[in-house]
Amino acid sequence: MTLIYAGPSRTPNASRMIHEPRSGRPGLARPRRPGPSRPAGTPLRYYGTGVAMSTAPHRRRPVTVATTIGLALAAGLITLWLGLVAQFGELFNGDSADSPAQLPNRLAVVRVEPGESLQDVAVRVAPGAPVRQVVDRIRALNALDSSTVASGQTLIAPVG
């Protein structure tokens, strides 16, 4: 925040021109510095910062051991609760993203039929397995960069 003080002029004589040319040197005009704004020895005036501050008494209250222990226990209970929710949510939903047991172990060479996408191939070769995991496995086995396939293309895929 910038404060601009627009008080009285600090030059002793406001009507005097500050930039007068020096006599004795033709053609060179050097600016003269303004004279002192206060008599010598006078202390500087303090106008304040312009920032409002509270006048209420502020005293620091120390944190007690009981407060520290209580907050640590609360954080531990919250962490335990979140872990249990995540564990039981996975069990109830049956969504185990990294369980390889749901994917078939047998591999076979399959041909892509006309009009089929990689997701259609995954559903056809492994009907009971999660489609996304089967698609990821097919892409990894065949070193595919994208999920686009051509009709008649042969792929190595998990079947079962």
C-alpha cells in the first residue's frame, strides 16, 4: 500500500524556482537542490504508517499438553476412519483395480471383426472380466499406443 502525504511544501520558499541556471557557466543549467525543510537539529516528524491497528490487548496463551494430545488423537481417529471406509468400500463394491486374479491367465491370438473396437474385443474374449483391465492388458501385450484397431488385425489377448 502506498501512502502519499500531501502536506505543505518542504521548500522554504515556494515561489523560488528550483531549477535555476547557475551563473558563470553559459549554456549549462544544473538543477539546484531545494534547501532544508527543517532547521538543523530539529527532530524528524513521524506521521505514522497509515495502517489501522487494533488497540485490544493481545496476549499469547500457551498451548497445553492436553490440547496437543487431544488434537493428535482426533487426527489419528480421522485417519483410521478414512482407512476403514476405503477398505470396506472396496470390499462391498468389489472394485479391486489392481487384482490380477480377475483377469484370465490364458492367452490366445484373436482376430478383430469388422466394426469392432478394442472394448468390443475385450468383452468378446473375456466376458466375466472388467473391460478396462482387459483393454489395458491387450494394449500392454501388443504394445499399442492407442485403442484404435483395424478390421482383420490379430491381437494377443487374455481369454477365459
